[in-house]
Amino acid sequence: MTRLARADSVDAGVTFSGAESVARTGPLSAAPALPLPPVHVPMPSDLPSASSPTTRDPGALTTVIDARARAGEVKDASELVAASPGAVVQDQGGAGQRKTLSLRGASPNAVLVLLDGVPLNGPGNAVDLSRLPVAMLDRVEVLRGSGSRYGPGAMGGVVNLVTRDPGTSARGFADVSQGSFWTTTASLGGATKLAGGDALALVHGLRSDGDFSYRWDDKPALAGNDWPQAVRRNNGALLGGGLVRWRRAFGSTRLDVLGEGLYEQRGLAGPVQNPTLDASQQTGRGTVSARTVTTFQNGGELQVLGFGRLDSTSLRGSPFGAAPLAQLETSVGAEAVYTQRAFGRHRFLGLLSTGGDFLREPSGKNPGWGRLGAMVGDEVAFFDGRLLVDGSARVDVAGPFVVLSPKLAVTALLPQGFELRASGGQASRPPGFQELYVVQGTLLPNPELKPERGLLADVSAAWRASKGSVQVTGFAGLYENLIAYEFYPPTLARPYNFAAASAMGVEVEGAFAPASWLEAQASYTFMATQNLKDDPRYYLKSLPYRPRHRVTGRVVAGVDWLKARGEVLVQSEQFINRTEAVALPARAFVNLGIASTPWKNPRVTVAFDVKNVLDVQTQDLDGYPLPPRAAFVSLGVAFE
């Protein structure tokens, strides 16, 4: 298997897929990997999971983000993925508050989130990325576009959160951060030899009052009016959790066991037009998994994964009635993936998966359904691995729904570091339990929802050299019965089916490291969405919560003992329902930071960051104010 060399500098924290994906998983021929710029994230010493997008779907567009290089800057997974092309984070405002991810126009409920390949959401359920701290992550893999090789729930794409590697040597680490709104984050962990294998343990926590000041437009129909100032109340959060991981080799088989869980309390402040000063949410989650990887002398490899997950939520306060509104979601599953290299140019893949999702909720419906999936695929290499054709077909049964998901990708690796690729496929998903039956804070259910289906395609051209890379991608999606949330004041947001809709656009991204002391990345996403078959009042109007323009940029300059960084995130206005009558304004966030590593053994890092330097006053979702300017000081210590 071809490996990427460890980069000298990884603070940039982002890499682009395509040829890199082929290099990571190994081309089918003996052709060498293309040279990659030093800003690319190194792979860990262990083999990538068969659930990783870079392995299961090497022809897809996948951005890989190094979480370790940004541990002092960001607090949770949502901040890591926010700069990915085609990504839109929907934020209820403040540390520890709910944050979900939309990819290329698909709703957050159609983005599958994995933790080391273990699904954190069933089909149709959005994952709250604020619950996933950076402290436990090694890297994040964001596949955008059709994630049809992952079955129902991955129409918009896949986010695979890869936890820290236990490594082979003893080490310890601790991080603490203190900042505005009395926000504190902390983590403590270590790795050592245990029972003949390598073990890692980590605990983490977050606390925030969240009581920031903000301005808001109390008379949106009156142009030029003065915006009054208010204080955000009932916006605090308290979270604690941990992770343990153990792995050991038994001959040609490696066993990897993972356990992760958390408990969280948060206030539900509500939108500015309808604040809720006594509403709160308590959440608990636990995930356990075991994976075996067995290699065979004939070139085959078998990965077997088994997992179980519990999610409990309790909503309290006047919006939910006198008694707590409680729900418990349970999910179990197993997956076997076999790959076989054969005939010099083929890599065959076979997959079988099974499991079930169950929900206990106040209405007494207590839905549950079983899951069964199968997939076959073949990746064929031509011209010494310079042309790769990768086709697959997957069928899934999820409760009463049957889904067929074919996909085809072609990658051409050209001289001088150029690459062309194209892919297309079909993906579907049923509405999720939460969309159908469950009140989720300020989100209402809709039991009348129908399954959605999408036809998706993209084409890209890329150039990569030793000190940089550029990639341009065009994408298009045609949806039937698209499920999306809408907000009609003063009621709460609710999901609806859009009979037919489209999303198309362009992504441009680049990463450059012209010198050892300077690294930079930037991206631009243009996305146009439309209703195609709907009430005449909404025909050809934009889909809600889909901004047309997004620009991101990041620069890191300096040597190891003193580095400065700056980043920008610009987003155009977005509508909150299909009438286009009410919109969230455009916004531009600028973040600045400085970090110093005066000692290397133990490695001590001190950082100071200012978020939202321009003090932009804005809102997200259906009227949730986002925090104003904030400052944070971080201290990290690591030793081996």
C-alpha cells in the first residue's frame, strides 16, 4: 500500500482528494503516487478504515482536515468543517449549542456522520457537531456529493471523524482554554501499552455561560431603523465526556475496540423573536464498537465492524409542558467489507451490513426498523494506474423503504500533476424518526413526510505540485421530495417535502506552502438552488438555508516558537423559507490568533485567539444570534 510521507508542516490542516485518495489507498498498479504539497495531512500509522471515504469511495471529492494542528483554535467539530467547500454550518449560537452541517444543498439530516466508521445518526437524523470536541480527534474526512456507497442517510455527503491513534509509545497530553462568556474547555489524556496492545484514554469537558450581548432588528419591515441591544439569556452549556481505545495485533488480524460517551446540559434560549428563558435540554450518548482487519496472502482484506449506540434526550421547560419530554434512540449494526486485488488491475469490493434503529418517545409510537444492505464494486486501473474507473451498486432496506444506489467515478492522472475526474450516482433516504415524530428543542416534526431521492454528479480538474494545489469542481443535484426545514414566524421550524428541486454550483479551492514559514488555503463556493415543481408562488425560488456564495481563507505564518494565523469566512444572505420574504443577512467573520511553542520536550504551546474580530452582529437559523467578538487563551502540554 502506498503511503504518504509525513509532512514537515501540518498547521494548514487541509488537504484535497482525488489523486491523494488514490495515493492513500494504493493504486491498483505499481504506479507511484503523485508528489503532494507539504501542507497535506499525514496519515496515521494504522490502516485507514474500510468506512473511510478515502478507502470506500476513492473517486469522490474528500477534504481531510488535521484536527491536531488546530486544537488550540477551535472547540468542536463544527468549527473544523466550516471552511470545507460546499459546507454550511447551521448554528444556534454560543459554545455548546446545537450545530449541524449541510453539504451542497442537501439538508443536515441527509449528511451521514461517522465516528471511526460508526454511524452517529440513523437515516434522516442530523448530528449535533457541537458535542464532538476537537480533543478526541486526529482528523476529519469530509466527502461532499453523493455518499450513496454508505446507504440511506448519506445523500449530501459523509463526515468521518477519526479519533486519536493510540500509537506505539507512552505519551500524555493536556489542554485547557479560557475565554469570553466564561467559556472553559479542558481535556486530559494518555496512551500506553496495555494487555499486549496499545491503549488510549481521554476525558474532556466544556462549560459556558453564553450570556453575550447582541443587537437585533426588532422592526424588519422598517428600513433604516435603529437596532436595540439585548443580552442573551439561558444560553449556557455544560458538557463532559470521555473516550477509550485499544488495539492489538493477533497474527494477520488487528483488533480495534472503541468506547465513547458524554453527558450534556444546555439552555435553550430560543430565537430572539420568541425567547425561552426556562427551556433546557439534557443529553446522554454512548457508543461502543469493535473492528477486526484481516489481511490474506492472496491480496485480500476483510474488515468486520460491530457497534451499538444509545442517545437520550430530555427537554424541560414551559414550551414542552409540565413533564419532561424524553426520548431514547438505540442503534445497533454490523458490517463486513471484503476487498480483493485480482488480475493485475482490479480491486473488487463486497459489502454486507445489517442492524436496526429504535426510538422511544412521548407519543407512544415508539417506531423501529431493521436495516439490511449489500454492495458490490470494482475499481479498474488502466495505463499503469493513470486511469481509474470505479463503479458500484448498492441496495438497502430500511424499514418499509428499499433504496437502490448506483455510482460511477472516473479519475485520470495526467502528467505535470494534473488530474481530471467525474462521478455520478443516485441516492435516497427515508424521513428519520426525529423528522416524523419528535420535537427537537425548537424544531417540530412532520408525520406526513415522504422519502427523498437525488441524482447527483460532479466533475473536477486539479493541479498539484510540491508546494501547492488547486482544484475546480462543478456539481449538480436534482432532488425529488427533498426534505428541508422552513421557518414561518412566529411558529417553530418544521420539515417539509419540496416536490422537485435542484442545486448546482462551482467549488474552487487551493492550498499553498511557498516557504517553510508560510502556508495558506482558500476556497470559494457558488451554489444556486431552485424549486422546480411547487406552488406557483414558490416556483424557481431559492431553497431555504442555502446561501449562494461562501468564501473561506486561512494563512499561517511564522516558525514553531512563534506563529500568527488569520482566517476569514464570508457568507451571502440566505432565506429561511421558500417565500424569499425573510432572509438572514450576509456576514463576514474574521478570526486572528498567535501561538508559541517555547519548549518541545515536553511540548508546551500557548495560544491567544480573537474570534469575530470585526464584531459582526448577525443571526442564524430562525433567529439565533451568533456571538460577538470574543477572546480565548489556550495552554497545551504534551510529552512522550
